[in-house]
Amino acid sequence: MAKRTLTQKQQTVFEFLQRYVSEHQGSPLIREIQQGCQITSYKSAIDRLNALERKGYIRRTPNKHRGITLTERALPEPEAAAVRVGNETVQVSSAL
């Protein structure tokens, strides 16, 4: 299934979430997302998170302050590499 495209603003929030989770091994507060992405309105941050959830990039746990989880859809797609075997070039996927 192809990923639904993100708007630039949604992409900014999504990339912030990926960085934050990678650095802190947990999800940020909505206020941290707002500050980290220079979003002026708390409601705008909520709207962008709702869009990411609707598109399947994140899952949110209701009534939990740090309840944002990146879904499998959010993981980077495996890259294919060309490997030369003898006189032939073979495409090899990095997926297990």
C-alpha cells in the first residue's frame, strides 16, 4: 500500500517525532512538538497530529501525556541495492 502524502507542515511534525523518539526513546508532549516545530497554536499542533494519525503514521493513546507511537507505516521503506555478480547486476533488497 502506498503511503498517503503529507503536507509540508505534517512532514515537519513527523520528522520532529522521528528525531525525538530516536533521541529520547519516548514520545514528546504536545507542547514540546509545538515548540520544536515553531507552531504558534496548541490547536494547530493537535490538528497536525490528528492528520498523521488519520494517515496511519502515528497512533495516539487517549488520556496519556506521552502517548504517541510511530506505526510501522512510519518506518522507512527498505532500500534496494544493486550488486554486481560476475557480469550481471542484481537488485538486492535490505528487507529480511
